[in-house]
Amino acid sequence: MSWQYNTVTLLQTGQVLVAGGDNFDASDHYKNPSELYHPSSNSWTEAANLNGPHYEAAAVLLPSGEVLITGGYDPDPIPGVYTNAVEIYQPVVFDKHIYLSTITK
């Protein structure tokens, strides 16, 4: 995927969570998906979808290993508004690799 205006968070496993943002190459360019980058293999995997768009949001790694994602721009309703939505990314870790993740509001 092509990402811009997204959040990038280094996880405790060494993997990188990329969430939210915008893709001007697509007709529905505001992103709900998130992806994990694996530096050791230089590869990407899909992570849990966000519950809503978070263009220019903020993300913070919590001591628990979860990631708090908040704010940003939501294009719906048109012409769009800034949101105060908060979501928590919860990785499920086995043997230092994330195999499953969930997003909660």
C-alpha cells in the first residue's frame, strides 16, 4: 500500500505498526486498514482494520504493548470533520512475533 499522513509506531517486538493515513492513488483513499512491517525479513503483513479513518492521527505505544490511536480527520460526513475517536491496537504475541491483532474502541 502507498501510505501518507499515517501513524508509525515501533512495537516492543521490533515490528512496526503503520495505521490510518491517506492514499491519493485510490478512489476511496482514507485508510482504515493497518499493516505490520517486519524489519528482519523486510516484509509486510495485514493487521486488524481500524474502526474508522484516522488521517493525521496520533499514536502512542503504551507500557502494556498496546497502541493508542486517537484523533485525526474523518472524511464522512462530507466535507469531513476532525474526530475525537480513540482506538486501541492490541497485538497478540507468540514467540516475539505478532500473529493476530484486534482493534477496540
